[in-house]
Amino acid sequence: MYYNNKDVRLEEMPTPQIGPGELLVKVLACGICGSDVMEWYRIKRAPLVLGHEITGEIVEVGEGLERYKVGDRVFVSHHVPCNTCHYCLNGYHTVCDTLFSTNYDPGGFAEYVRVPQINVDRGVFLLPDEISFEDGAFIEPLACVVRGQRLARLQPGHTVLVIGSGISGLLHVALARASGAGRIVATDINSYRLNAAQRFGADAVIHAEEDVPARLHQANEDSLADLVIVCTGALPAFTQALESVDRGGTVLFFAPIEPGVDFPLPFYEFWRNGITLIPSYAGSPLDIAIAIELIRARRVPVHEMITHRLTLAETSKGFQLVAEAGESIKVIIEPQR
């Protein structure tokens, strides 16, 4: 039960009771997302059970449901779109009103979750035998990364700058490498994460407190980046991104700034140089399907990104590890251990 980043308690609650068309899933792995520790984002709804990167096993099937059976290994999406509104029909599933109103009960950091009928209908995916439960916990975050790079139209040979080398940044580095990007440069303020970025596909790394555009010029034959991906909510990162994108390039805002915080946009230079700015939030069912295949085929080395596997009782420790952004990459909670 989440109260704030430093107060995550182990509490008992009844096992959810399912209705017709619903599923009861035993959670076997749930990753801690960077958004879980964005306190300004989470605390307004506290106390609540967080966790949205789950894999598990179906232990009960609701009346009238024939597509799934007890024992099926599954990934379950917490937010699902309606697939019929104006936004969904135009490919903008992640701004659908239904997507923002759906979730499972109570949350992934629990022994069991009830999957509502609408989530069963469009958010339950069978986990291939080649994907372990802990690797399957990467499906949701990788789907978000897939969507971001798809919208940004990353092309083979592009120079990519990833600002922020936490788990999202590392997934962007690894996916860009798998997608045939040319030169990949990553930044961070943490040497542990800079080393990780190189392990997962970055050709060069830059400490974020350096003159990133100048270093990028040096590392990239006097050119800036075709695609800049911002994976941290730190305001200086957004300024660095605007200064680091080449003419005709794209800036993908993958991480948000806190509400009410603005930053200046040198509009004339962007207009003159043909720069594209793109935000990206969440992932669509298509992106989830692609993420599953990427993990199944081992195109993205997610297993090697796991640094901590913790029990449900150790979830508070996991939140501290992620919030401190020190020597951890992916922290997985295993409620059945």
C-alpha cells in the first residue's frame, strides 16, 4: 500500500472476488516503474496499491469466459482503450477516455489481481513459453518505448541521443540499436547508468552536466542528433534536447515535466530548421504485441537489465532503490516468493 515514496506498507486485504467475464490472476512478477516513484503524480491518490507491469497465472475464470483457462500464463495490461472512439480510430489510443478510466484491482504489487471484463477483452495477452514471468514484466515499459520510437519515425542510420539512462532510457538505447540506428549517444549524471548504457548499445556516453551539444558534435563528426529522446523530467534535460537536435530532426518527449512548469521554446529556430516535437505517453495494444515479440525473439536484452528481485514484503526497499536512482536498473517484485 503506497502512502508516499518513503512509506510503502505491507497490508492485508481480501482476495478480490471476480464476476462474469472476469479473471483472477496470481501475480508472479511486477516491475517498479519510474512513474511509480514520481511522487507528485502518485501521492494525490494515496493510499493505493500501485504496480502496472505484471505477469502471472490465471487461477480463476469468470462465468461465460471461454478464451482463457486456469493455468494460462499471461501479461495483463492495466489501461486499455475503447478501440471505437475518434482518438482510437485515428491511432491515438493512449489519449482515449476509456484508457484513463480502466485498471485492474487492486494493483500489481499484490498477490492477486481481479481483471475487469474490459481488460480481459482487450488487455490480456498469453505469455509465450520463451518469456519468463520476470522478463514479461518488461512488456508494458517496452511497449511504451516502441510507441515512442514508432511515432518519432526512427530510421536505420539515424543518430540518436538519449537523455537520461534509467530503465526507460536504456530500453530506448537497446531498441534503437535493434532497429538499426546509426550512432547512439546516451547521457546521465550517474556513472553506473552511463556504463549500463554502453553495455546495452550506446556508442558513446556523456555526463549530463557537461556541454552535451558540444560533446555531441565531437562524438558525431560535427553533427547533432537526428532524434533526441528525453527520458528524465529534469528541466535542464529539456533545454539540452532543444540544443542537441539537428536540422530536420525530432525531439521525443518521453518523460514529463511536473504540471505548471514551463520551459522556453526558441520557436523561430525550430521553424527555420524544420524541427519536430513529439510527446509520447503509454502504449497501444499494437505496441504491446510488438514488445512481446521483441522479448520473445531476444531482440531487446531485457533479462540482463534486472538488478533486483524482491519479495512483496521488500517492496518499500524497491521503491527506495528506484527513487534514489543509484546502482539499480530494473527492480522486480515477486509477490509469491
